[in-house]
Amino acid sequence: MPDLEALVEQLKKEGVNILDDIETYDFGKFTHILDIEENKIGFWSMNNNEPRFIF
């Protein structure tokens, strides 16, 4: 699975609404998107670059 930056870049190319910049913390990285029904979805990538979905 790609790292969070690569995933966000791919989603941007596909027209997904990215709500904020990727935030970096000691434990990993985090960002939000909107799905096609305008539900806010969080993406979290731990320091080992495995993206996780947070609802």
C-alpha cells in the first residue's frame, strides 16, 4: 500500500476533495477527505507508512 503522501496525490488526481494538509505528529501523519456523499473521512498513517482509515 502506498504511503499517505502518495495516496493523497492519487486521490487529488481523481478529483477527491482533500480537506486539509497532511499533519505530522510523533506517531505518524493524518489528513481528512470528503467522500462522494460529503462524509468526512480521516486517513492516518503510522510511522511505518501503513495508511489507516478513521471514520
